[in-house]
Amino acid sequence: MMAQETANSTPMAGDLEILLSDILNVPVLKSGKKIGSLNDLVIVETAKIPEVRSLYVTRSFGNPSLIIPWENVHTLTGRGIEVTISDTKSYEGEPAEDVILLRDYVLDKKVIDLEENDVEVVYDIRLVLRNKKLYVTDADTGKAARLRRLGLGFLARLLYSSTDTEAEQLIPWTCIQPLPTNIGRFKGNVKLNVLKENLSEIHPVDLADILEEMDHEQRVMVFSSLDHEQATDTLEEIEPKVQREIISSLSTEKVVRLINDMTPGQAADILSVLPSADAHVILDTMDAESARKVQAIINRQEEKVIHYTTQKILKFPPETTVEYVQNDYPRHARDKDVIMYIYVADKDDRLLGVIDLKELLQADDKASLRDIMVENVISLHAASTLKDAAQEFSRYGFRALPVVDDDERIVGVIPYRDVMNLTHQFVE
């Protein structure tokens, strides 16, 4: 909370802690008359912590914005900011492209906290006024800061005391990596300095998330510092695009060492994201028997699902009643391979919707299938691969997935058990 001004004190004297949320949008005054509202603070990175150099002030009725140097600030409170300037015309303008705006570039950005093994969001920023200069000291990712960011400061004060550790989660700015220069409008995330001694304590899944948030150079630096076992486990958890970028930056020898410690199925997943020529270079360097197993799995993963579909399914036109399907369900389901879903298609076999058997049994007898079907159907394309199918089954947990052509006509259904049986073969 901002320190309160007393009757006989000068707000610019002494040390004061200030929350950015307390001063954003407050009136900016000249000789007691409002000339605009504080929109943002222009900061510069100094040796230790950033220093505020200017106020970015916006004005109503189409008047130009103002950039007012910090040395022109006379008083600073949560009720208003008094500046000493001769006229506003001399300060009209927009922030330069190479400056850093504290609110615009840092608030609501993710901050990767390696010590806490988590990804947080900056909801508020703590500043300190010292020797008539304003410095940025901490990023606040706590619950109270989130409420303040939503404009619910009164609720934050009601729910949380000043000593509540859950309410305030401060990350010292000294732990924040310097913000890039010439960044224009910064769209990335704020990141903490990477401390190598912390990496070994982070679970591979969490570390994969952190690496995916970093830029390429940071990512390669961190990954290269991991021990062999953790690097192998982490690589398996990273999304394919980032896997490809990391592998392309490593020596063939290091990639082979990583691959050799994986199961054939895991190795196939990694190599399948690489260009064919690069994958073959790595395969040629591997043990012949291991390479043969991995290549066989890659080939199997790339097979088309169309070859594994069944047309022995429950399929009806949309006007069919629930009663008709329910009353003669045993006959409809006889000799079918997929009986837990009812597929709804038009006269041209275009897939319109799907109904889970449980939903069918609970539906009103007189309703039509059109009335109870789910229209947003998760499906595979005829050109999809078995690897695509395995990923979709893992993501959604369905027991079968329809396969459609370019015209959304249903050409068959692939059961979960068939793909999973093949997946088990993938990882033998």
C-alpha cells in the first residue's frame, strides 16, 4: 500500500513504497489543475534495478499525450501527481520506439519462476521512492495483486491483511533478466535469471514448459547445461516444434547419446519431427538393431488411419427418433465393431453429429437424433496418420473417432483399442 502523506510532510522526501496499481490513471496536475491522467511510466535499466525517467500522460478530447521527465514531478500520491512545467506544448509526444513502458511491457506478462518451478503472471509492480528518484523493486504475482489488477482493490484489502503471505508474492527485480532494448511494443514474457543450481530440482514436465517459454538462445543454453538423464527426460516432454529447434542446435553425437537412452517408441517420436535427411543421419550413427526398431516404428506411425477404419458402425439419418434406435438396439448393434457411439449423417453421408450411447438411453423417446446429437465432432481426416490418431485419443479420451474425407463424408471409424494396440507395438 502507498505510504500516506501527512500534513507537514513532502511526498517526494524520504523513502516511500508505491504500488503501480495505486498511481495508474490518477490525475496529473499542473498548478492544481488537471492536465491528463498517468497512463504509464517510462523506465531505464540501471546497474541494479530500473529507474523511472518519465511519465506517459494521456489526455482527453483528442489532445496530444505528454511525456514529462521525472525531475519535473513535485508530489506523488494515490490522489494525484503534481508536476512543475511551464506549459504542456513543450512536452507533447508519444513514447519513442526504444523505450520501456512499465505497464505496457510488464503487467499481465508471464514471469518464469525457476525457484518455484511455476509460471506466474505479473499483476502489480512495487516501486520505491528514494532520494527523490523512483525505482522498480519487485514484480507482484499474488492474489491481492490480481484483485487490484481487476479493479477490485477494496476487495483485496477486505480479504487479505498486509501480513498474508498468499496475498503478496513478490519477485525481486534483481532476479529478472534485463528487458531487451529496441523492443518496440513488447509482446513476449518477462523471465527470471536462469540459476543452474535450481535446474536439477525441476520436474522434466515443468522444465519443458519453461523451455518452451524461452527464446531460442536461452533455450539452448539451459538445455545444454542439463545433465544427461534430465536432458533425455525433458526432451521427451517438449512440444515437437521446440524439439526440432533444440535438436538442430546439438551435435549429432549428443543427439545419438540422448536417443540411445530412450525406448524405441520415444526415440521414434523425437526423430519423426525432424526432416527425413536429418533423422537418417542420426539413425545411421545409432546401433544397427536400435536403428532398425526405431525406423520400423516411424514407418508404422506414418501409416494412414484409413487402412485401420471400420464401416461396421451405428449410423442413422438426423430425423430418426430415439425410440426407433432404442427399441431395436440389439439388432442395430449386431455384428458392429463400434457400438458405443451413434453417428448421424445426411443422405450424402456427410457427418452431422455424434451421440454417446449413454446420452441416447437417457434421451426422450420422441426426440429426433438431430435434437440430441453433438454437432462439434472431433474427427480424423482420411490422410491422418496413426500417430495423429494416438495423439487425439490421448488428448480427448474417446473410445473411437470418425474419419472423414475432404467433403466431411464419414468414411469409417477407428476404434481406440486398435490404435492403442498398435501404440503398444510402437514402444516395444
